Amino acid sequence: MTDEPEIIARKTGQVGRITLNRPKALNALTHPMCLMMIEALENWRNDDDVKAIVVDGAGEKGFCAGGDILKLHDSGKAGNDDAWLFWRDEYRLNTLIFHYPKPYVALIDGITMGGGVGVSVHGSHRVAGDRTMFAMPETGIGFHPDVGGAYFLPRLAGEIGTWMGLTGARLKAADAVASGLATHYCPSSQYDALVAALESADLSDDDALEVLLEEFSGDPGDSDLAHTRGLIDAAFAGNRVEEILARIEGAGDGWSTKQAKILSSKSPTALKLTLAALRKGADLSFEDVMRQDLRASSWCLKGKDFYEGVRAVIIDKDNAPVWDPSTLASVNDNDIAEAFEPLDADHEMTFLGDDA
């Protein structure tokens, strides 16, 4: 079993197929997986036989539940560059996907969080299924929505992205489609047939892929966003987390009470870092967001909350983190500003081809 490859990359028909193959870990990304995905995508970029990329995850539970958080935690504790190298190459992969010249179809039927969002949402097509659970839950471990979260979240309608980034809200298929995070829906029972059709299809025609995806689409059901969108936009506007929380606490309705409770459980430092990153990211290019992500991620390793969050959620699993500082009022805004300062020349973000 230990010889199982973490990435299965192959050409089938006219598609380049990538399967994330760590089902027991819900296909969480490792550094080698990022490098193998980069290699495959680079090889297929100029391969005329490959008309589209199709990415899925092994097993039925997860497309990709994120990055290998424990290894990042251990690297930070050890003070080595392993976490930085992982993030740099993961963000390079995200950027490669964002600019990829061919259709990139991510089959996100299952848990799609954090790093899994990074290898799906930046592609041209995201196909949700009945098992889809889409989220950016990083504030719950003292971290921020990286992998381009500060790019795509602010570009969602209204304040949906702010709500998702701060609370870690989990969207099922209908909400993912309604928000635009998923471009298509396919019933889980039809996923195998969809993959088989993609592998055997003639995709030479520019419209062939769209026609095929529409053929397998269905109705994901009603989205809760139709009912909560107004509340979200009113509650999550503004540039200060304190004001957002006060507004929600004062609203008095059931939905707002639930959101206030959720926010109160998150790292105050991570909440402030995340809101600042989202507001800045709204006006940045994708590459500049990637630079910002690497700076903010590296900054998190210098603090306390990331380690405490990983301890509570991953290591001890008591889900009772003790945040430091423990309140929003105690978080120094000058400290947050430091998270966006450039790294030294050896650690600042670079992209594929920069050294060519």
C-alpha cells in the first residue's frame, strides 16, 4: 500500500487525467503532489493531443481536504524551510492553473477545502456533485484563506466571500453553483459516466466540452443563499471585524446569532488577518495575491495561533483552542500590517519561468 502513487497522471483519449490519490487523508496535498501536478500540466500545455485537463480525487469522501497541515506545523516548529517550499510550489501550481491555456475540469464531488479549492476554483470548470462540501475554514486553525482566497473570495457577489473567509462557511452543491464557485452540477450517481464520456469524447470542437457537461448536468436544488444573501451583505460589509461582529450580535435573528457564535470561536488574529487580506486582494492581480499569500502564511508561523489551532483540531482533536490574543480588541493592527511586508530576497514569491 505504501507504494501507491500520491498522484496518478495519465493521458486518456484527448484528456490529461490527474487523480489525487490519498483517499485515507481525503487527498490532502503534499509537497510532492504539487510538484507532480506542475510537471504533468507543464507537459500537457503544448501537447496537441491533450484538449482538456480533468482532475478528480480518489475515494468517495473527498476531492481534496486541503494541504498537509501537520507537516506545515512541524516545519514551523522546527524552523526549517519545508513549509515555505510547500507554499511557494503550491502557489506556483495555483498560478499555473489560473493561467492554463486549456480547459481545466475539476470534479469536486466531495470535501473541497483549502488547498483543494486552490487546485479547482482557479480552473475553467468546476463540477459539483451531491457530496460537494466547499469551504475555506482556515480561521479555525489560526490561519488565513490562502491558495488565492484573497483573489476569488472578494470577487464573489456582495459579501459572500467575506462571510466564507471569516466563518469558514460550508457550501453544498446548490450554494456552490449559485455563488459561481461551481460552474456545473452533476449528480454523484452520474460521475463515473461523466468521466468515461470525457475520456472518450472528441473535444476538438470548442463547444464539445460544454455540450458534454450540460448533457450530464442536473438540478442541484434550491440554494440557501437565496434566503441569506441580504443578511450576508448587510452583516459582512466594512473593514473592521469588530464592527462586523457587533452588527451581527445586534441583529437578533437566528441566522445572525449563529454567525456570531461561529466568529467568536475563531482565532481573533486570523479573523483580522483574513479581512485585511480579502480587502487588499480585491484590487490585486492574481500574482500579487500569491505574493501576499506567501507573506501572510510565513507570518503565521511566527505567531502562536496557527500552532494552537493545529493542536486543537489535528493533534489533540479537543476542538478547544486557546487563542492568544484571546479577543479582537487585543489584536494589534500594527502586527497584522507586518504580515503583508515583503519577505527577504531569498523567500519572496517567484513563479514558474522566473529563472528561465
